[in-house]
Amino acid sequence: MGNKLGVAKIGTLGFQHVLAMYAGAVVVPLIVGPAIGMTQEQLAYLISIDLFTCGLASLFQVWGGKYFGVKLPILMGCAFQAVGPMIAIGNAPGGGIPAIYGAIIAAGIVVMILAQFMHKIIKFFPPVVTGSVVVIIGTSLIGAAMGNIVGQPNTPGFASLTNLLLAGVTLLSIVLMNRFFSGYMKSISVLLSLVIGTAVAWMMGLVDFSVVGKASWFHMVEPFRFGMPTFHLTAILSMVLVGIVSMIESTGVFFALSEVCEKKIDGNDIKRGLRAEGLAQVIGGIFQAFPYTTYSQNVGLVAMTGVKTRKVVVAACLIIMALGLLPKVAAITTIIPNPVLGGAMIPMFGMVMASGVRQLSRVNFQRVENMLIIAISVGLGLGVSIAPNVFAHIPEKFRLIMESGIVTGSLAAILLNLILNGFGDRDQKDMMDVIKEEHVPETVA
């Protein structure tokens, strides 16, 4: 079918893929940038470079080569699981923005190495572990959403009814669009809700367009724009854990898309795809954007349209990269008020948590051991996030690791699973089959 498409149709279908992933691509920098203290100018650049790097990383995955790329019509975007760890690293004493990108680069290299041994590593990450890790990450993000809605103490508008109104309008818009719309309109409900919330804020005189006027029309990407990366063990561990969870989820997406495209893939294809994912993270760290992973939204779009050619996704990649070179496009996104963004963040972060719950639904809850793994790991993860000073008096080399709730909870889940389940439990078996079943979309299954 792809060979019969003209340039105009390929471009139009490619733009449709861009719209399907655009909300996820721009919302992540909108959340992370302000949370780590970026100025509005820096945030506009972060959005631009994120779009450009999304397209570049996707090209490696789609077109590939001898050692990289699964060569399926896949788009890549920021791993949403990375939002919490990036904010934590950026705000940690001795961390900051350079530590974020050092961790992303190091984790990308680790992912490329681990890709070769995925079949051996995966037994350490059954659903009881990955589900617990994703729940910890999702719940740790909710505070950031509420912080955007409430605002900063001792500043104008702190905890005001106006903030609650804007957040409520945005959240209600998402709910109503998912209730009354279907298909494509439903898939971009978050993006539309941000437009609606910003429009309401504009009518209330709360939107400042000056940043758009100041932004240039064109710029070139610049490696290490925010400084040379620094490398810290705790930060790297956090991003490696995120990378491993993303590898498992991406493996499922590869299987799902192969079903849609009626193209059988084998272990070597998976390895190339995961190596490309690691390379995408390294590229994200060098250009100081984000760690990138496979976006499942586009699998549904391929299934819905029936257009399976890689040419369409290549067109989408080129469009995204072009948008990343236009600062005014990014600047328009930065005018979204924080309460509006917070209202959209609640369901998005909740979906991360719900994804973890979905993975946990495959766990045998009749076994007390599994319930204990979840209870202790999630409890430790949330507990350390709420009270990081609990480890204030242990030796510094250990404290640097333990003060991250995500790292503490994740390591607890891995170790407890080995202690309580070993490798003999049913959860440990046939993990590739479980992953495949988990990600096959409804339009295929």
C-alpha cells in the first residue's frame, strides 16, 4: 500500500503521526523545565530541541542499519517514566541540570550493552517488579502536578480559586472529550484540553504572549547547550532503572507493531531495536533533551489507518525535526499557565500509575510473597520521597543512593523478588510471552 502513496499523501499521513505524539512530546519539557528552575527562554529551547531529537532518534529506529533499529514504522518520544527521576536529579544537592544529562548518557550506554542480554536480564523484572517500579514513579509525580496548581507560597495567586478553576476546566475537558469523542479526537484530548484551559486563562487576562514575540523564527541545535554533563552514581542508577523498564515496554510495542504490520520479528530485531533506544538516550543526553523510548500511541494509528509503510513515519520524523528548528513554535507552547498544565498533569501522571497497576494485574495475589514485595517496595519508595532525611546519618556513599525514593523502592522490589520468589515462581516464566500479550492493541488482538 505504501508504494502507491504519493508525496502529498505520505506527508499528510506523516503529519497525522506528529499530531498523535505531539502532546506527549511537548508536555514533558513543560513539566520538567520549570521544575528544575529553567527560565522561559531555556524552556522554549528545551521544547525545540526535544522535538528535533524526537525526530532524529526515530529515524535511527525506523531506518536503522546493521546494528541499530527494529525497522518498523515507529515514532519515539520522551520516556514518561523519566520525568520524576529527572526532576529529582535536577533538584538534588550537587546534582542540577548537568547531572541529569550525564545520567541520561550513561544510562543510554548501559541500555545498548544490556540489549545484547535482554533475554537474561528480563527474568529479574517480572510484572511484580516492573509494576511496583512504575507505580512508585507515577505516585511520586503527583506532587509536581499539585504544585503547579497551587503555586508557590508567598507569591500572588497562591492556592487561589482562579488556579483551581483553570485546573478544573482543563481536567474536565479531558474527561468530557474521552466520554463523547472517539478515535483521533480522543487521542489528542490532552493537547485540546491545554488549548481550552489556556483560552479560558487568556479571557481572564492571565496569558502573556511577549515570549512569542521575542522568539526568533529559526535556530540551530546546539550540543551541551546547558553545560557539560556530570556523572553521579545515584542519578545514573535512577536513569538505568527507567531505561530497563522502557526496554521491557518497548519490547512489547515491537511485538504489537509486528502483528499490525504482519512482519515477523526475531531476537536479533529486538536487540537492534533496543540498541537504537539506548543510542536515542545518548543522543538525548548530548543534545540535552530527554531519554527516548518507543511511543505506543502510533501503533494504534498504524492499525487504525492500515498504512504500514515506513515512509510515512520518515515523513513524520522530518516534520518533527523541522518544527524543532522553529523557536516560535516552541514559544507558543510556553504560554500555557501553570494551573492549566497542572490540571492536565493529574490524569497523565495517574496514567503512569495506572500502567503500573495494569502490570500488577498479572501478578498472582494469592501468594503473600507477591503482596509483600509490592507493599514494602512501594511503601519504601513513597516513604523516602516524602521524608528523604530518614537516611541523613548513614555514610554518604550509601546515602546518595538511598535518598532517591525511586531508586530505593526499585532496588527493594528487585531484591525482595529474588529473596521471596527466586526464579521458580510462575511470574518468572515465559516473560517474553507475557510482554507480547500485554502490548498487542485491541485492534489486533
